[in-house]
Amino acid sequence: MSEPVADRRLRREAWGFALGSICFFVGPLPAYAAWAGAIGVGATFFIGSLLFTTAGFIQLSLSGRRPPRKGMNPVDRADWFAAAVQFAGTLFFNVSTAQALVAAIREPDSVGAGWRPDAFGSIAFLVSSALAVIATKDRGALWDRDARTWHGTGLNLLGSIAFGVSAIGAYPVSSSGELLSEQWANLGTVIGAACFFVAAVLSRRSVLREQRASASASAT
């Protein structure tokens, strides 16, 4: 005989978010930049953005969420839009990191070469985080009560705020291309990536597995 047993496993999309976060964490570090060079750093950010997009697609399309429909409860609606806006934000990061990588390949020794935090992607992440907070307010009414948790929602919100700060720091203030604050641009990216990573590795889902009772083992 067998009986269903709840097994807590990492969510499918969490792998992409965790690996992508590592890319965005190491990318701005000076030691890594000195070792990898402009092209290596650009490739790291681009790969990280692709991992984010893959994870966002899984979260939106393959996790069990259903598009908004008539009669849908408010938290499920907010949950779907949170995932959809986040996925759109990852696409913005795809574009900006790809552009930075191409620029680095063309002129790897140019001053200021490299990816800078994308304002549109950062705004999308902030909006998505706000919608996720709404979805977390009534977890019991969600399609999956573990789809949103307060530790995950809170960490993602902090990470989105940090990415927003980094985007502000990366704003060019003069025709020379100088940034408002390169330090805040890099620090915000590192902090945001760390928050996203922790949120991803803490993300769990309940999976039913079959536990077989061994009659012979119990007999002995």
C-alpha cells in the first residue's frame, strides 16, 4: 500500500530566480569586473536576465496561475498581474543587458562601458512587488496558499526598492555620461540581487509523493 505524503520542495521558478540573482550580485563587484573584463561582466548580466525571464515565464504560465476572468477573487487577480508585470520587467532587462553586452564587445576599453540598472525594468519590479503585497494579504484565498508568503513578498519588495535606487544612481546627469552615483548604482544592484536570491531559496511548494510502507521491514 501507499499513502500520499506532503513534501516541501523548492518552487520550480525559484531555480531561475536564484541563479539569475547570483549573476546580478557578482556583476557589479569590482573584483569580478577586474577578473572577467567588460565583456565577461556584460555576458554575466545578460545571462542573469535570461534566467530571470525563464523563471518569470514559469511563474506566470506553468505554475497554475490563470489569467484574470469574471468573478476572479481580488488576491488571485493581483497575484496574476504581479507575475505578468514582473515578467515584462525581465524583458526590459533582457534588452538593456543585451545592448550593454553588444557595446562592450564593440568597445571593451571604453570608459563607463557596462550595464547600468534599467529604469523600466526596475519600475516594473516595483509595481509587481506592490501587487504581490496585495496578493499576500489573503493567502488562504490564493490558488496556492504558498504562492505568496510574507517573507518572500517582503524580500522581493526590498530587492525591488534597491533596484529602483540603483536605477536612480545610474541616471546620467551630464553630456559626458557621468552617473548620478555609480556607488549607489552598484550597491543597489548587489543588495537587490541578494534579496531576490534569499527570497528564491526560501520559496517552497507542497508536492504529494507516494510513501510505500515496507511490510517486510516492519515484520523484521
